[in-house]
Amino acid sequence: MTAPTQQSAPIKNLLKTNLLIRSSDRLKFHTRLIKWLLSSGRYIVIIVEMIVIGAFVYRYKLDADLVSLQEDIVQQSAYVQSLKRDEDLIRLTQFQLSSIKTARDADLDVATFLSTVATLTPKNIKLTTLSINNGGDIKTTPTFSLNGTTTSNDQLSLFLKTLQKDPQFANVTLSNLSFEGLTTFTITGELVKKGGKTS
């Protein structure tokens, strides 16, 4: 009878467990961590979750704003494209007005120049282009260029000499000449400003 009693004593000692922790005992790290998480840590977790949810809602709002802006851009771009022809017309008008103002500032009498060229041009000569360049500066001597075709070289020679003798023009030269069926030519020179012929 004594032997079984001695064997059951160690089993009883093994089953004894103290579930209460005395305040005097030092708590282990993981125990203190769990205790902190269950007390102060839960508030931090709640705050972090609220920040995450707020960021998600703000991101959703930003996406909605982006889609709205893209739709507005598409609508406005169509409107801007519809105004392109008007803008081109306005730019062309501004350029023409600027050219007229520059010509006036350079003391060029364009109407007289055109009238003189028309009067001096023989019947067998057809002018295709006529350009005037004042260099964009009042001090610069304005130049002109005449491109045309003719069936008579004599008429071209007469036209060139007539331009050279006219007091409105200076340094008139035949700068280009080609013979391909018709005689194609380019005459260049300088326009004399008010005040006399240049040397």
C-alpha cells in the first residue's frame, strides 16, 4: 500500500499550477507587451485604422476629381479646336497690319511702287510674284523682287533698262534667268525712300 502512495505524490506535485501572478513577480516581455496592447495599444491601432480609412476615402475622391478633370479637358479641347480657324485668321490679320505699319514707318509708298511697276511692265511680260522686304528696320534699305515669264527677250531687256532708269529704284539687276519654253526671270533691286535716289 505504501508504494502506490509514493508514486502518486509526484503526479500531484506536477499538476499544481499557479495561474495568478503576484505583483511582486517580474513580468516577462511578451506578457507586458500583451498587457500594453490590450490597454493603450488598442487606441493606437484604432487611430491608425482611422488614418488608413481616411486615406482610402481621400484617394477615392482624388480619382473621382481626376476623371472629372479629364472629361472637362476633352470637352474644352473640342471647343478650342473649333476656334483654330478664327485664331489663324486673327494671326494673319495681325501680321498684315504689322507689315503695313512697318512699310509706313519705312516711308515706303507701296501704292506708287505697284502702280509704277504695272505701268513699266510690257505686254509680253507676265509677273508671277512681287515681294517687298524692308528688313524690319527703318534704317535698312528696302528691297524688292520680281518674278515673271516672257516670250520676248527684247521685251525683258527693255523692262530691265526701264526699271534701272526709274528714280524710285536703285541697283536693279537680273538675278536669275532660265530658258525652258518660256523665259523665266527674277529681277531684284532696292526701293528709294523719300528724299532721292541712293547712290
